[in-house]
Amino acid sequence: MPNPFPGMNPYLEHPDFWPEIHHLLISIIKESLTPLLRPKYRVAIEKRIYEIQGDTSLLVAIPIA
């Protein structure tokens, strides 16, 4: 029987499985990109952007893919 949801896989996107698959996929993509981008660029996972003013810092953003 063909997948009733083109472009999706309900089994893999189930909340019990997706976070693990998502992190694994990101790590594999990072490993593939790093040799192509070095030494000029660095591939970062889960980068956070902070705004620092004096002694305080504020989390401004967590970029999403």
C-alpha cells in the first residue's frame, strides 16, 4: 500500500522517534558539510545568540534550520 501522506513518514515522525532521528540527521549533515567548508567556515549545531550588556546577558535567539 502506498504512503497516504506524500512527503511524510508517520512512523518516523511519531513523537517517540522523531527527536532521535532529527538529531542523528543533523549530526550526519554536519559531518558531511564540515570537510567541504573548512578551513574558512565552521558548522555549528545548537548555536545560541546572546546579547551582552555589562554584567547581564540575554538569550536572543536559537536559530532553527
